[in-house]
Amino acid sequence: MPRARTTQTRATETVPAVADLRRSVGLREVARAAGVSTATVSRAINNPDVVSADLRERIAGAVKELGWVPDGAARALSTRRSHTIGAVFPALSVGDFAHATHAIQSELSQAGYTLLLACSEYEPELELHQVRKFVERGVDGLILVGQAHHPELEPLLVQRAMPFVNTFVYDRETHGTCIGPDNHKALVTMTDYLADLGHVRFGVIAQSTRNNDRASARLEGVRDALALRGLAVRPQHFAMGEWTIAEGRALFRKLMDTDPRPTAVVCGNAHLAVGAVLEAAAMGLRLPEDLSIVGYDDIEVMSHLPVPVTTVRVPSAEIGRIAARVLVARVEGKDYSAPLEAVAELVIRASSGPPPTP
Amino acid sequence: MPRARTTQTRATETVPAVADLRRSVGLREVARAAGVSTATVSRAINNPDVVSADLRERIAGAVKELGWVPDGAARALSTRRSHTIGAVFPALSVGDFAHATHAIQSELSQAGYTLLLACSEYEPELELHQVRKFVERGVDGLILVGQAHHPELEPLLVQRAMPFVNTFVYDRETHGTCIGPDNHKALVTMTDYLADLGHVRFGVIAQSTRNNDRASARLEGVRDALALRGLAVRPQHFAMGEWTIAEGRALFRKLMDTDPRPTAVVCGNAHLAVGAVLEAAAMGLRLPEDLSIVGYDDIEVMSHLPVPVTTVRVPSAEIGRIAARVLVARVEGKDYSAPLEAVAELVIRASSGPPPTP
DNA sequence: TTGTAGGCGTTATCAG
DNA sequence: CTGATAACGCCTACAA
């Protein structure tokens, strides 16, 4: 019997009163203090207008008095709803995901939900693990990133009828479960833009596509758009690595150490692009006269560099907001229909232009 | 009786089997399937080595079979521990807090805890609200930012004996409850460094100090260090605003529109510093020959700009990691003593040097 | 409008 | 080592 333990503890406690207080403040005590039943207190909290005014007041008084705070676990156990949503992101300190996190949190908070956050580190196994944990915690819904998950993931969710959305991806096939930009299309657009300017020799600096279907889709976008024009990226004009500015510099340097050089370099994300642009400056290359550099995703510094960088704007916050709304609606049985494809807008700045005339 | 409702629902459900499954898979069913009592199943899960090998196996089989997942709410209700930690940050998409979040999440996950995340938007009222929510959710501990909170906050936590830590601040007075850099000291150090180089006319570009004791402390640091040398910042050399690159540029321009100009500009954070440095470049000013610019907090781009920026490195990830460890230890009764003051190291780069010789 | 009482899924005490 | 059973704190169907 737990109480026995408490009693023992109390014997050695220096502040028994506090221990007592902690243990004893529950609906029961509030009810006793207000001279009503626990049912009435519960109703006064969750369904106030079904309780007479004076009782409501007396109860409110007792609650203040005793400093009672409802117990979420008990409530969740009883109602089978935790008012909790879990999000599992591949990384947390990346701008994209951080902005989405903020939006999600804010949206959930307004709707009376709490955000549980975890990180998969781009590992499907870990993602599955985190999702399992969330299921155990009794989350009412889940926010994931990408469409490619561990094979056991979907079955797990489907079996328990757990609502979830895949973010930062969009494809028509799975409309309804995903919300984000169409990564492939975005890079087709970008590539077309460059090709239409006259570029023929393309370079690509990408982040690793390992366990990252968004990055893969973007790469495919470049390839497919080029193929339609009978073009392709030469092997020596392709480089892959981490997504840091330092890496962007290094890889860009490598690409420039070829002959012929590419006249347009497409970077897989914002940091790589910033690195490439800064390295180009350090090498004394003029943008866009000598070559064009473009990125994916827009971060503030890109528009403030000596040469502002052409890129694709991904509405991360909006993605998060919509994901949260859709999920909450689904959990509560209302169906909220929002546009699930987030348009990834091309932002043309000074780092891109026609290729140099030979 | 809840079951009555379920029954009603089942009548209209299209997939009654699933609904049934969902409802019925509990410890009880596992126990029945394995031919043991619920107590034994519970033990097999939480204290395996106290259960005989064959029962353990049979139980494991039944668990797999039925796809049982423990119910966190029930467990929490029974044990009075949620294995959950709440963090309330003033902002989520800022590098600092995002890095800390990542570290915290990772650390908690390893220790078997889950992170609940909320945002106070630099509003004490909202912070209190979020903390209340977390208390209701039954978190085992809390991670906050700064020392200045809503007056009702601490009483609330103390009354319920809720463990918590204040991060990104350190002061000797409250050793044990705070973990982070000494903001005041960091800027004293920075200011001394500049003054020792010979600077006398200081400019300051700061983010708003409203509800931000860290930013205030840093400002005080500059003031106090200067005062010790009989110096002060002229009003026209002081500017305050948002913490964006754009704002940094604008405010820097404003500071330069004075006569005499400051010879050293101290920026309150990384983004303001980046903005100031980029604007200086745009204005054709040479760093550090014409003037020095320094920041606070180190973000990757600072070391890659044409003129790398002198700044203070704040070990955000480590702060998060230690906060998580300290809290978990406290929750579990073990006491973990780590160094709670995070050293904020001065990183000297090319943007600072002696003042121009007149 | 209010009270009574059973159940939500686990844990843990105590008796075998 | 195992089983029966009383909590844990709240919600809600049903009776009053």
C-alpha cells in the first residue's frame, strides 16, 4: 500500500506538513472543503454552466484556497485523451525545424494541447523508437517529417488508429497525410529557371540524402529537369557532404577546381549556399557575372550578404501551423480542410543570372 | 459507464474489430494470454529478474502477440512519476535555445524521459501559464530560462516541491538553481578587452531588455566595466531593437551617423553583430582599421564572413545537457554535482583591434 | 442540479 | 517466485 510508504517517509521528513499537503490535495479534498461531491467539483471545472452559480463560486474558492491543480495523468486515464501531440524531427537546431516547432507549439498551446518533442537524428530506427515512446505516453497525434519511415512505423500507428501527418513533403498520391512543399517540383522550377537563362554546365552541392527523402527528391528534381533538356551533371561537378557553411565552402572550392567549370551551382540547402557564396567571394569570383549560385530554403543572412542569394523560400512556420491544426481537428473529430501543399516560392536575388558569354 | 459509450460507438463503427482491439489490449489481456496474473506481467516488464525465465518468455510472447504497449497515464497515476520534463523557453527558433533543446532532448531520452516544450514569448504571464500547464501534466521537473520570473512562479513550484533549474544565467547567490554563463561578467571581459586595446568611445547595439534579465545583465556589464575607467556610452551611441540582421544593419548605420563616431561597437547578440559587420562592409568601412565590432554568442556564419567577427562563445548545448542531467538526478534522488557556471569564452577574430590612430 | 459509485490500466503490498 | 487486491485521482452514467 503506497500510503504505508508515505507514512514511513513522513516519520523522517523535516517538513511533514508539506508532504501531507502534497499528498492530500485532490478533487476529494476540494469537494470536502466546498461541502459538495467530487462529481460536482469535476463538473464545475469541466462543464461550469451545468453547475449552479453559488456552488461554482464555493468550489472556485476551495480550489484557490487549497491550491489544487488537476492531475493530468488521472484525467488522461479516465478520458483516454492526453491533450498531447508528439513531434519527431530529424534535427532540432536547424532553422527549418526550429521555426516549425515554434509554430506548432504556439498553435497547440492555443488549442489546449501540449507538445512533446523528440529527435530522430535522421535514423529510422531512432524515429521508430521515439514514436513508440510517444505512443506509450499516450499522445493523441503525431507530427513526423518525410514519407520514408521504418517499415514498422505505419502499422504501429494504423493499428492504434493514431492520427499523424508527414511534414515538409507533399505529393499528390498521399494527399491528406502530408503537408509541405513538393521538393521535386521546387528544384525542377529552380533548374528550369537557370536553364532558361542559358546555363548548360550545372554543378550541385548537396547534403547527404541518407534517410532523407526530401533531399533525394530535390536532387531528382535537378536531374529530371536537366534530362528533359538532354543535360546532366558531370560527376566532377557533383559533391555531397554535411550541411554546414564550412562544408559549403570546401565543396564549392572542389567544384571550381575543374575544367570546364560549371556556370551554375545549385546548393541543396541554405547553409551550403551561404558557404559557396562566401567562398566564391574569397576566390575573387564575381556573382553572377562569372557564375551563378543558388540555394534551397531562405534564411535571413542570405538576403544580406554582399551578393544576396537566389533561393527557394520554404514556409516552415506555416507548415508547422497547418500540421498542428490538421492534427488537432482530426483528434477532435472535426475535419479541417486546409491546403496541404505549401508553395515553395522562388526568390531571385543577385547571385544568379545568365552564364558568362564565352 | 464508459463502456456503454464504446458499445454505442461500436454499433456505428465500420471497423469494430480494430476498435475492440484498441480498447481491450491491456495488462489484463496479456496476463490472461500468458496464463499469469497482472502482477506478474507488470513485474516481468519493470523488474524482469524477479520473474522466472519461462514465465518471462511466455509473457514476452503474449506482449508481442497482442502488440501491447504500456499506458503511460496509468503508470504515472500509479507511480506518481511521469518521466517527463518540461522546458519553457522565451523563444524556440533562436539558435541558442534550439541547440539547448536538442541537447536536452537527447539527454532526457537517454535517461528514459520525455521532453515537453513550450514557449513564453518573453512574457512572464505566459511563462507562468505554460508552467502551470506543465504542472498539471505532471512533469517531474522544469527547465526555465533566466532568474526573473512571474512572482507566482516560484511559490507554485516550491509548494509542490517541483525540481527546476534556471538556465542561461549564473550567479553565485543562487548556485544550485541556475546553470549558464555569467552574462555580466562576460561583457565585462569583452569590454575590458576592447578598452585595453585603447578604445574610449564605445557604441552599443542591443536587443530589447524587456523581460530579459540576461540581456540586461550584459548591458550592465558594459556599463560597469566602462565606469571603472571613468567612461560611459554616449546616448547617441546607444541603440536598442529587435534581434535580426536587418535591425543590426539599421542600428549600426544610425550609430555611424554621429560625430564623433564610436571606435568600438558592442552588439548584444550574434544577429545584430552580423548585421553591423555587413553594413560596415557596405559602407566601405574597414574592420578593424576604421573601427571594431564585436558580438555575443557565436553562430557559424560569424567565422566565415569576409571579416570574421569577434564574439563570446556560449556553450548552449552543454548548458542544456547539464540542465537535463541535474534535473534528472534531482528527480531521482541521486545528487549529481556538476560545474554549474558555464564559461563564456572570448573568441577574438579579425573584426576587432586597436582604435584608429587619430 | 447534485450525489453515488464504478472504472480507466498500472503498480505495489501482502499473503501464499 | 507468484497471485489477489487495494490504491492512484478523476470522469461520468445513472439514480435521486
